[in-house]
Amino acid sequence: MPGLKAATIAKKVVEPDVKTLERMLYYLKLTREAEQLLERVLYRQGKIVGGVYVGRGQEAIAVGSAIQLVEGDVVFPSHRDFAAWIIRGFTLRDVFLNWLGRAHGPTRGRENTNHFGDVRRGLIPVISPLGDTCPLACGTALVQKQRARGNVTLVHFGEGTTSRGDVHEAMNLAAVWTLPVIFICNNNAYAYSTPTRQQYAVKDLSARAPAYGMPGMTIDGNDVLKVYDAARQAIKRARAGKGPSFIECKTFRMTGHSAHDAAQYVPKELFEMAAKDDPLARFEKELVAMKIVDSKRLGQLEQQIAKEIDEAVAFAESSSLPEGADAVKGVYCEAGCVWQATGV
Amino acid sequence: MRASFRQLETRRAGLPDKAVKLTRDQYHDLYYYLRLNRRVDEQLTSLYRQGKVVGGVYSSLGQEGISVGTAYALGPDDVVGIMIRNAGAMLVRGFRPRDLFMQYMARRDGPTGGRDANTHFGDLKRGVIAPISMLGELVPLLAGVALAARIRRQQRVALTYVGDGSTSTTPFHEGLNLAAVLKLPLILIAENNGWAYSTPIEKQTANTHLVDRAQAYGIAGAAIDGNNVVEVYEATSEAAERARKGGGPTLIEARTMRMKGHAEHDDARYVPKELIEKWRKRDPIVAYEKLLTKERLLTAEEKAEVEGRVEKVIREDLEFAEASPFPAPETETQPVWA
């Protein structure tokens, strides 16, 4: 896979504790299963209105980074960072209700992908024009800096997004203002159909970081432990008031841009190579080798996850669609809406 | 070994120690344009103070070496996109001082016929693209010129300028990245004059070595003394040669100092006096005169001859410009559309 084995890939990392390792495995497997259902079952059954964007093959990035956040931290996930929502406290019911456009979903059926968030949970919704979240992340990080409670902001974007001015302006601003923000580039090799060689002329995007005066790192984004370690270093730095960092996670989009895209423009060999480098399979193998889990435990976990997903989907499917008369509601901030309640 | 964060590896691309291939006449040319640029600047300030200029006057005082040295290194078929402090480049490309005088005084015979009272004019025949006020916008535009040249299989090089402030803008980034990916024959001169209006470079970016941006895009970079016109000429020539050979864009950071306010109306009280004093000792024209004298490239007679030519054209052009009328009101709507 082009550039996947970057020179800066680490051999050894600071291990998270066993409990964290198990949680990471849970989130990885949960993401894979839930997205499998969204992209390849519910979408094909015509139950989802609109496109389905998943992070197949790149699940480790959101898991390894968001899992380290604490109260008061903020994450701006990209549309391929499913686990970020769950880690920040959204339920599977919320997710399926939203995708299925139900009345009791987070957007009450107004939006049918993952453009939802909650400031109280420190998760800001995806903004479709890519890159726009980066200057916004500088904004939340500036607030965090002013409040001086050691909180940080994570912002995810793809390698295609790095060509946008928003990212440039935000990275420059974050560095000059020493903001506690961690820029995480999910470099999945394709921006829709554009391969990286048509996107930028550097080997590693982390070469951008020193230009702004911030540290940068390129890592194997399919290794959840390396993601964890890189994010840990960057978060520690940010909490200590030392400013932003840039992490390029090299990975591969193991599907089309969205469920409607067959991705015929991607050479088959790349998909085959990516399959051998699957972040979930790699982590499972590693945990088995470390004797943290065995096949029995894996089986139990799969059953548990299947049960949780089944329950959430059944709940969502039995939930009602929004009433026509409610279409005008929720457009503007109403009494009790979170944005008003938190004074954001 | 744990992966570590990439630390700054500065690449200050120095210039090779090669002899500058300039003839005696070319050395004199450079001197002529430097002086002409300075004198045009002084005259514009004077006209401004006489109330004859409509709008602001943006001085290139102290930065003449960059405009003159870069433009002089280009060939006749090359294209340059100028900014407000690049009057020197306009003069090298064949504009006369009268064009600038009439333009600033909004006269009928000026390049825009009195419509714009600033340096927003160019001439495709002279290979000059007019400035765009929104800083940085010329970067993608000149990348377009370079792309067109490639498609037409022309050996054309495109050059444009940004200030230190402009490097924080979107078009700087998008334009330079595109030029890098397409390996376009583009030369980008970052005139690091320390100030973006009142913003010092330390508040503009955390890494004040703008040349380090070159690595971010995978292109060649050089940091040079912008007050040394020969160094500017040499770096630009090298970049142009690289571009013509298909080696892609180059970012040249030319370090200099804005010796006046952002414009004539700005007294720049926010700039420490010591800084101005320090840079005054490094005036590009004085430095060049010293070099020429030391290398015996300019005799007292030759110096007087060049200065005489400069004064003559300034005098003639001032007279011409002041004699030009204002545009007739009834023509106002005419050249709005192409």
C-alpha cells in the first residue's frame, strides 16, 4: 500500500492498561459491526434516506484518540469516526434513530447521517464542507485555554481536506496562539476518487507541521496502540499548555466514498493489501498474543455486541417517523435547546 | 523506539557560490531601476502630501531590491503578478514612471484612465498581471498562468509575490499546494518585511522562517537577503532555471523591512524605532552602491550618468503626468466591461 509503512512508525508504545485495551477492542468491533449493518444492510434495504459514510478500515484512529478524552475535552470527528460518538456517550439507539430518520433521534429526523453532536458531551457535529471544523476547533481550544482547566480539542479530517485553506489557516492560528488542539489527519489514501499523489507532493503530511512551528508525526493509523500513543503525547503536550500537534494516521478507506460508490477507481490490489492490514484483525491478534483475550472471550464480545446492535436497531425501527406538522420545529434554537442551555 | 514528533528541520537553502553572470551594463541596469524605483517612490510621497493623489500611497521603500532583482531575472515571455510594493518590477517590465504618477493622480492618460488610483494595473503584453487587493489571491492565479504555459508547451515562468501576512491566507496554501502537485513553473517570492500592516511576524506565525513552508509542499525553497539585489537576482534566476527544466515551483523568502507605514497615511508608531534604525543601515541601494564601488563596476562618471538618466525621466514624466487631465465624467461608464 502506498506509503502505509511510514518511516516514523514506532516499534514499541506505552501500553494502555488492560481495561483500556479491552475497551478499545470493544469500540473497534462495535464500530465495524454497526457500520456493516448501516452500509451493507439497512442502506441496501432502502431504510436509510441519503448516503452512508463509514470508516471501514480506519476505525482505530477515532478509538485510539477519543478514548483518552476527559470531561471538558472536545472532539470534532470526521464522518468516518463512528466510535467518537459512542465514546463521548451517544448510544447506539441515538445513532440508528438518526440514520433511520426517526422522530426521537438526535436531529428528530431532520438529518439522516451523522451531522449531530452535543456540546455537553464535547462532540461537535460534522460540517459537510470539509476543513471548516479546523478553525472551529481553534475556537473551542481558545475557550479551553482561557478557562485554563487543561482541556483539549481533537479535530479529525482527511488528507484531501489538508489541501484546503481552512486547515492551513487553522493550523497557523493554533500554533501562533499556542492552542490546545490536536489535528488528526485520517489519511485514507483517497479523497473520494482522488489518490494522494494528486493531492499533495510530500511523502508525509507531517512535513507540514514544522512549517507552522508545531510538532508533527506520521504513524500507522491501522495500529490502534500507535494511535493511542501518538495521541497521548499530543494530548499531554496540549494539556501542559505547550500548544498544538499534528498527527498523520496513514490508513486505507476499505470501501467507497459512500455506500453508493463502488470505488472502481481504486485498484483491486489495494483493497486486498488493506484487508491484510485490517486494524481490527491486527488488534485482535495482538491481544490474543498478549494473552489479554482468548477466542472464548472474543466470541462472548461478539455476541454481546450483536445483542446491543440488534436491540438498538429494533428500537429505532419501531420508533416513529417525524410528523409532517413538526417539520418547522427545531430549525431555530427553542427553549431548552442545548445550545441555549450551555450558553454556547 | 517510540515514534517521536517531527521536530523542525530547517533547510536554509543557501545559494551556491557561483559567479553572477552579469555584464557591466546589467549591473548598471539594476542600479538604474533601483534608483528609479526609489525616486518614483519619493515623488509619489511628495504628490500625496501635495494632495494630488486620490487614495493611499503604498511605498516600496527599503524593498526595492526584491522587486527589481526578481523582475530583472525573468525573460520577456515570462509573467509576473505584482503586489502593491512592486513598482520596481513594473518599471523593469517596461512601465514608465508616468504610468504610476498618472495612475495615482487618477489622470485620463493613466493605465486605467483614472478609474483606479493605485497600482491595480497590469499589461498582458508586458507580462504583468495587476495586483489583487485580497492578499494571496495572485498565487493560484499565477499557478494558472504557469499551467497554461505548460499546456501550450511554452517555456514560460510565472512569478508572484506575497507578504509575510499573506502566507496565513487560504489562497497562498491552496495555490502553492496545487503548483507543487502539478510541478508548475511557478516562483513565489515571500517578501518578509516583518509587518502585515501593524501585525509583527511573531504574531503572524509561530515559525517565522517562511522558507520552511517550502518543505510543507515538497518544493524547493531558499531564504535570502532581500536587501541584496544581486542575491535576489541570483536566487530568482536559479528558480527560473529549475522551473524551465520541469523542476516545479520554488518558494523564495526574501528578508527585508518595511521602512514606512503600511501606506502614507500610517505613521507606523507600532514599529519600534530601533528596528527602523537597524534596517536603515542596510538600505538596499546604499549596499548596492558600495558593492559596485568595491568591485569597480561603477565609476563616479557612470554613477552620475545613471542618476542623470533617472532624474531626466522623473522630471519629464512628472510634467507629463501633471499635464494630463482628469477623465471626462461622461466617459465614466465606458471601460467597465471588457
